[in-house]
Amino acid sequence: MNTEFFNHWEKQIFGSLEELYEASNLEYTEIDILNKYKHLCEYWLLRAKTQFTQSFNDKPNFIQNLARVLINLQSKRVTGPKDHLVKEMFSGKAVHREISSNKGNRIKINSNKVFNTYFELEILSFFLENGFYIELSSSKTKGKKIPEFTVIKDNIRINVEAKNLDEDKIMDHIFGDSFMKGIDYRPTEEDLAKGYKKIKEMLVSNYENAIRKFYFIPKSEYFILFMSTDLEISYLGSDANEYLNTLPLSWSDRDFKNFIGLILPVIDQTYVIQNRRCDLDMHKYIPNIINFNRYSPSIIES
């Protein structure tokens, strides 16, 4: 493992936040929200990858989107520990995690905590845009699993859980880990089969961890699960696709009548696996669910 390369990730990339703001082409409102949380996010922002400031296909860059979802978090229709959520998002232990190299050295690499929380805030922004009120979880009681947040409209409460799968790990399972095996490595058919099997295992693990929270919600409330892979579903392999296609069979029990379904958003498309036995019509109550796109949040009026 290349210690020098990983240590390089720790170095500051931008000379100042002003330099980052200019490179990201931020509006005043976007600058204001990042300055509001400067004491929490400055360390991460100054080390943000340069591609996070770049736009692709006329879409906002990641820094712009990050600012926008943080603005939406301030909405009067969002209640709960907002600042605590941002603190967790950018906390030192969350922004970086330590791993051991094969030489026994401790190396810090970027974790997915920022992107996991960003995904939650994208979903929060979507529900705001569709007229919902949002209640953030106030605490996580020991021994009890609580979804990310609850959305409310017309006295109907929907518990929302979000799982953002590690895109780098998925890509490594498909193409191989170039850091460990070299840039010239080409996976064999056997390697690919093992890789696609691991992708399915990632899906299974994340789904099962999420669905456990369903059993803790009140019987009068609903539950919906968002899971992101950042890749088209067909790229995940036949094992993963077969698993996703057979999931509705496990929802046939009456205990799942309050489970709305599984939403799989990618950059330009959203896959919806609806629980047909749920007594809430998802497409009627959340008509724009099919249009939930990654990395395109709008600023929602309070």
C-alpha cells in the first residue's frame, strides 16, 4: 500500500475557502451557508477533490449541491437537531478513518460519511419540494433502531431510511482494485464472478440493516427505503439484479403492509420497486418519486 499517496490526501488542496468558493462558482446564499458551518466543514472543504468544484453536463458541481442541501436543511419545515447532523457529517473521526497498511503503519483515508449524509439531505430536499414536513431523529435510543428522519403530510407519517453504497468498492469488484493489483490488472471471468457476488453481498447487507429499522416504527406509520449505488442497476451484475427482483416476494406478509418500497436512484434515473401490498398508494401520494435524480437538488423556499 502506498503510504506516501495516502498521506498526500491529507494535504490541503485549496489555499482558502474563498479560493474554493470561486472555483465552485458559488452564489452568495451558498457561500453564506458554508460560512455558517465553517467551524465544522472548513477542514473537509479545503481538502475537497478538485473535481468536486467542476460541473458536468451543465449540472451543478458537488460543492454547489452540498451548499444547497444545507440551505434546505434550514427550512422552517424541518425540525430537529440540524446542527448536530452537520457536526456528525464533518466530524474528524467521520471525515477520515484510519486503516492499517501491510507494513503496520496507520494511514488515514477519506470516509464516506460526508457523502452518506449528503444522500440523506438530497432525499430530505426531495420531500421538502413535494410539500412534506420533516422531523429529524432527536436521538438513537440504545437497543432501538431509528430511521434517518420522518416526513409528514396530510397526517400521514413516513419513516425514511437511506443507504448509500460505497461506489469505489463496487467499481473495484467489477474492474479490480488498481491500487492493490496495479493499473494494468484485468479481471478474469473468475474474478468478475467473485466481484459480482460481493456486490450482491453489499446489497443484501445494506438492505437487511435498513429493514431492521422497519420493525421499530409505530404500526400507524409507513416506511420507505432509499438505496444508492451511483451506477445503473444493470451494471451490478445478474446476482444483484436477481436479488432485487425477488425482494417483493419477501414483502407478501401482512407485516409489510406499511412498507412502501425500495427506491434506487442513480444520476439520471430512479428505479422504483413498489410493495404492491402496501395500503398507501406511493405514486398517488408521492407522484414525483420517479423523478428523484441524484446530484440535482434545488433550493426550496422555507
